[in-house]
Amino acid sequence: MSIATAIAIYFIIWWVVLFAVLPWGVRSQHESNAVSPGTDPGAPVSPRVGRTLFVTTVAASVVFALCFVVYSYRLVTIEGLAALLGR
């Protein structure tokens, strides 16, 4: 796997993990009974973007490492998948 391919795959994994991590621990203004005038009641009270980006980076790194190990050691092959499907 080339460096460019690894970076592209990591970026895609990071982006997917970001959308999985975004709602973790977020409370809306409506849930907190602290709606500021002129804002949407569904807006977060404290989005904690730094924590979200850190958790996303750590989780994406773990997922990428697992994918890289599976790819490097050929733990999953096309032939193996075909045998599982009975073809």
C-alpha cells in the first residue's frame, strides 16, 4: 500500500468516525432549558469540538491500524470471502 493510498484510506475512515462520534455527550439547549434568544433550540450548549476531534483521531487510528494489519497479513482474501458465500 502506498503512502498516498494509506493517507486517503485514513482520511475516509476519520471522516466516517467523525460522524459517528459527533453526537456523543452533546446536550441541546432545549434539553438543558437554556435556549438563547435567536438560536435554534436543537443547537448544542457546549459542542466540545476539541474533545470530539481528539476522540475521532484516536478511534480512526485504531480502526486504520486494524485494517492495515488485515491487509498486510492477508487475513481476509477474495477466495476466503467466496468460500464463505459458498461460491
